Amino acid sequence: MNAFHAAILGLVQGITEFLPISSTAHLRIVPAMLDWDDPGAAFTAVLQLGTLAAVIVFFLGELVRMVRAALGALTAPSGTRPSIDARHLGYLIVGTIPIGVVGLLLRHAVEGAFRSLWVVASALIVVALALAWVERRQPTHGRDLDSIDLRDAILIGCAQALALVPGVSRSGVTMTAGRAAGLDRVSSARFSFLLATPITFGAGLLELRHLPAGLPLGPLALGVVVSAVVGLLAIRGLIRWLGRAGFGAFFAYRTALAALILWTVYGHR
């Protein structure tokens, strides 16, 4: 792993983490297409610390309000209903539990069998179809972020657990679940991004100890910085896009990418 490889992978991570096209799939596909070594699940998880920084910067005001509201709720008189911000923080915690549990149970599969390009291609197609189906069934103007409740958090959190399979896309499957629950496009995206915060932080820290021995820290740091900067731009761009358009372009991209993978890797056998 040299600086050029790390910068390219950081660029890929930053662009694809928040778009519903699967960052883990692209971090598996791009090295394969360029005949590079698979960077592995640990390197991928550490790169996500860069996109975590992007989420924190973009949503800093909301996150601060959530934490302050939650601390205030702890000292409020008994029987006082928590504020919306305090409830949102609770929903983020609840929504993170499923992927944490499933990730521990399927750790070896996530780092091994699930990284098959056949699995990646299949996941790209399945989630593309689910996203298209939800878009056709749900109205453009749905519920806003303040309407999210515990049931929504559990549904979207369970969907997030599917993102352990490369190709599913954490943002893609959580946005799909959010839209299925009746949220509007922008609200489903914002909750999806916020929900990334706890699990990305935990996974990145846990995977630091699994990085290959002797991996140069300079290239790794460069990859994280690149993913942070590009990720922040991707968040801004996607929220603006969803304010005026839908997920149709991402359905087409996912389907075309899956077809390319199947043709390139398996078409000549």
C-alpha cells in the first residue's frame, strides 16, 4: 500500500460512503479492476473514520443539541417527556444495536466469504430493485425527521445490519428503509448519515488492531484525510440532489455496475 493507492481508495470511500451505491463494494471492486491487492475489511473500516469526520462536521450542530438534550433529560424531573433532540439520540443508539450484534456474530464471513465479487454484484442488484420499488410506492413528500419514532429506528437499524454484506450499501439500505417507513427523501438521508456515526466510530477503532503489520501510517492517514474531505462534499451534494430529484440514477448505476462486475469477472469463464 503506497500513498497513491491510499489516496485513490480514500477518494473512492469519500464519494461512495454516502451515495447509495456501496463504499465497501467499490473498495473491493476498484483494486480488483486495477489489479491491486484487496485492502481488506480492516483497511476499509479505518478509511471510514474519514467519512465519520465528514458526518460530524456537517451535523455538528445537531449532534451537540442531541447530547445536550440527552444530558438535560437525565436531570429532568421524573415523568418529563424527553425533547425531540434527546429522543433522536436515543433512536441513533437503538438503531445501531442490530448491526453491532450481527457484526460480532458474522465477523469472519464479513472479512471473508462476503467479499466475493459474486456476492457484491448480487447485493448491488437486490438493493437497487428494493430502492426502485420503494420510490414507486412512496410519495415524494413524506414525513420529516422530527416524526421519527422508536419503531422507525428499529426498522432502519435492522436494515443497516444488512450493510455488512459488501454491495448492499449502508446508506442505500437505510435510505430505502426510511422511505419505506414514510420519510421523505431528504429526511431519510439525514437520518441515515446520522445513524452512521456510532457504528463507524466503533468499527474503525476496533479494526485499527487488525491492520496488517508494517502498513505505513503515512499512506493510511492520507487515505483518511482524502475520504473526509471528499465525504463532506458528497453529503452536501446528495442532500441537494435529493431535494429536487430521486434515486433513479442510483438504481441505474447499481444495476450497470453489477452487470459490469459479472461480465468482467465471470463472463470469460
